Amino acid sequence: MFGWSSLPVWIATLNLVSAALLVCGLVCIKRKRVRAHRAFMLSAFATSAVFLAVYLADHFHNGIVYYTGVGWLRLTYFAILSTHSLLASAVPVLAIITLVLALRGRFRRHRQWARWTWPIWMYVSVTGVAVYWMLYR
């Protein structure tokens, strides 16, 4: 389970873990558990950084995997993939800005950015799992 061929499973798992950490972070801040929120969000960021490294290694070593489905499944796959890819390119920038604002104690601005960052990051994490499922299952 640790060879090059297992990387897609790790990619999907890291996406799923990121999504779970994001939900936990949101729940904590809604309950005013700031320290727990911080821990969950830093963990989500770290998990996403590991995801990016594994994703790049996978594509460097294994290349591109083409979707072979047909009909409405193919249209659904490409609709999900196109929005996922576009928004995924924004997540690192959004996450870093949001994280830096929080670490600098600029919480009003942090909240303004987080209102956009969190749903985009969550969508990318969840659709990353969907893309994996459609390609490999």
C-alpha cells in the first residue's frame, strides 16, 4: 500500500482528512473554542500541504489518468473536474492569506477571508474525493 500505484488512494484520503479537519475547525469556532479551531485549521493546512506534495509526485511519476466513462457520467465528471481544478488553484493562496491574517491577530480580516476560503477549500477537498472515486472505482 506504499508503492507508486497507491498514491491516488493517499491523495483521496488526504482530501477526505482535510475536509474532516475543516468541518471540525468550523464547529469549534462556532462554539468559540478558539484553541481547538486553530489546531484543526493548522492541521487541515498541513494535511493539504502533504496532499499537494503527494499529488505532484503522483502526476510526475504516473502521468495523467484519463476518464473512460461515457454519457451523462462523463459530463458529470468533467463538470466536477473543471470546477474542482479551477478552485483548487486558488486554495493555496486563499489558505495562506487566511492563515497569515489569523497568526498576525488580524481577526476581523481573517473572518472576512475565511468566509470565502472555507467553502472553496471544502468544495475542493470533497470534489477531490469524488474525482478519485470516478477515476479509480
